Amino acid sequence: MATTKIKKGDNVKVIAGKDKGKEGKVLEVRNGKVIVEGVNMISKHTKPNQANPKGGIVRQEAPIDASNVMYVHKGKVTRVGFKFVEGKNGLKKVRIAKSTGEVID
């Protein structure tokens, strides 16, 4: 499994595109793209089904490239880096905020 700089549950800020400046929580990460809560909203036409008996037009988030978002650490955007720290079972790779050097997770 490749380690990614942005993970599900992170707070991020959009730095490029039509939603530049918006902040939100990452709902999903896949194939270098992220889905951010309330960002890059699209209208999707859906057929009636069990979950939505009437069908119609549904507003939902669309994926945006991970390179267009930055991690928010303590209210400020920062780049994310990696560092090896000593753990119980030897060295462990952790994410760090480049601006402060603090461990994120």
C-alpha cells in the first residue's frame, strides 16, 4: 500500500479551481483524487430506485485532484512530509506538517 499525503478524514483547503479557498473534510481518496465535503458539487440525474423512489436531480460532490488541495494543520495550510520515528516494532513512517515539524498521525 502506498502512503498518501492526504487521507480520509483530513481537513483540507482547495488551492486551485472553481472552488479555490473552500475548506472541507475529505470523504474519500482514490486513484490520486479526493472527494471533499461540500466542494466541487455537481448535479446528477438519477433514475428511480429503492433508495430514491422518485428519482430526479441529486446534488453531490465530484472528485478533484489531490494536488489541488492542501492539508490544514491548526487553522493554517501546510505541506505534508514523511519521517521515520522509533516505535515498538522498530522504525515507523509517519506524516508530519512541514511548517511546524509536528507529527500529524
